[in-house]
Amino acid sequence: MKNFLLLLFLIGSALVGRAQDTYTLTEGSTLSIDGTSTVSDWTVIANTMEGSLQEDSGTLSSVVFSVPVSDIESGRAEAMDTKMHEALKQEEHPKVTFSVKNAKTSTGGKQELKGTMNIAGVENQVAVPATITQKDGAIFISGERKITLKDYDIEPPSAMFGSIVVGEEVTVKFDLEFTKS
């Protein structure tokens, strides 16, 4: 009987010790997209984002992140924003998402987050190089990744009867901060 109670205690202790912590993306997080065109380089900013991650003893088990397409803006010209939103198929697919499940990625240093990126309704498995740090109760993920528009069936936007065309690659740069929920 004592052995049985000891076994139950050990199993219960192991389960309690494996509790996962949930973190939520903070408003101080940033995401920008840099690109080129036949006229000039450009940058757009994600004005709102949402996301969360699960952490267990210094190991990330999942990361889920999304950006409403309507909140990606250039701050320069409404026509540019409209063409970008149309290219991203905002009406049919209002969010760009990235999700990592079963990550088993440790916090601390350079890592590769492998997950599913969904842009304009097209999902691709991607590896995103990132630096992951944990400080003062928060988890920070930063990095950048090039994306080829054709990989997501996106036709590069154009203007002025085709004389201005967006380049086929963009670079997504991110600095994300997650705090315990």
C-alpha cells in the first residue's frame, strides 16, 4: 500500500512539474515587410498583430501568430495599400498566419522555427531563422525571412500600366515580445 501511494505521489509530482505557461504577444511587437519595385524600395508595417506561445521549462512547444491583412499599411499612399491588399487576397483570406506546433525549441540563442505559413490562402512549410531570448518574465523572438511571392500564388502588384512593378521577393522582419498570460 505504501508503494502504491508513493507511486501516485511521484506521478502527480511529475504532472504538476510539466505545466505549460501561456504567453501573449504584446503591443510593443513589430513586423515590417521590405520590398523593391522598378521605381524605389518600399516598406510596409503591420499595425496590429495577435499571437501566443506555449513554454515549458525553457522550451517552446508552440507559437501561433497572425496579422490582419487590412492592417498592413505603407503610410505613404492609399493606392499602394489597396493594391497590396488585393494581391494578398484580403477579401477571401483576411489574415496572414504562422504557426509552429510541437516545436521543442529551447529559448536562448539562434534557432530555426519550423512551421506553417499561410499567405493569401496558400500554406507552405517554412523554416524561419530567429533569435529567441527570455528576460524579465518575457520571451522575445526576432529575425527576418525572405519570401518569394510566387510561392504563395501572389502576382507582384503593378501600377502605371505595368511600368511600375513590385519585385518578386520581400523580406519580413520581426521583433516579437510575449508576456505571460
